Amino acid sequence: MDDISKYSGPWTGWSIQDGVRISESLHLVFDGGSISGSGCDKDGDFQIDGHYNSRTNSVRVTRRYTWTTNLEQEGVGIPYEYNGRWDGMAVAGTWNPRAYPLYGGPFEMWPDTGEESMEYSLEALGVSSFAGVGE
């Protein structure tokens, strides 16, 4: 299995929030078990920090928005936890706001290698939301 630490750079992904699939783009840096980076989605810009374990392939990161599309900037600084597993091609798992562990949904992210991505494949199939996922 490919070691996730080889994939510092651009990543792409999605998460499900209230039954709607939200696309995102990220830039991640892997360094000695640590993960740092930034990204953006329809809700705004965010920073990421966390860690990975190359022995168990577990990935745990915290996302905090630095700017949001909400005019009152609600959501800035709130920690969102992402817990997943690297399978050699992508990280898949679940996310939740730290303060509300029972709210959240699935997510997936993968290195954006410039090749045809899973994102493109899903869009080509007409998949844009997942009503009822995680309910």
C-alpha cells in the first residue's frame, strides 16, 4: 500500500452535510505523522491540522474555518473533527463538529494527481447529492 506521506500537495474531496454532497479542494502537507494544510468549499476557507499513523493507516484532522460565506461569519474557528482511514488511494471516514459529536456525516478525500479523479467520475454519473446518507 502507498504511504500517505508521499502525497503532500493538492487534494480533492467531498463531504455529506444534511443529505447534500459538498465538494472541496485542499492542499495538505504530510510530515513525520503530522498533517497540516488549508482548503475551501462552498461554506468558506479553512485550515487543517492533525496526524496520521502509517502503521494503522488512520487519519485524524481538525478543520477550522478562517472565513465563511455566512455574513455574520458564524462558524469561524469552530473545530470540526474528521476521522478516517487511508486505503492507498483515498481517505474515507466521518466528520462531526467537536461540540456536537452526533451530528455530521461521511467524507472522502484523495490526492489530486491531475488524472481523471473520482470526483469527475461521480459528476459524469449525475451524482450530486446523497439524500438520506447517514440517517
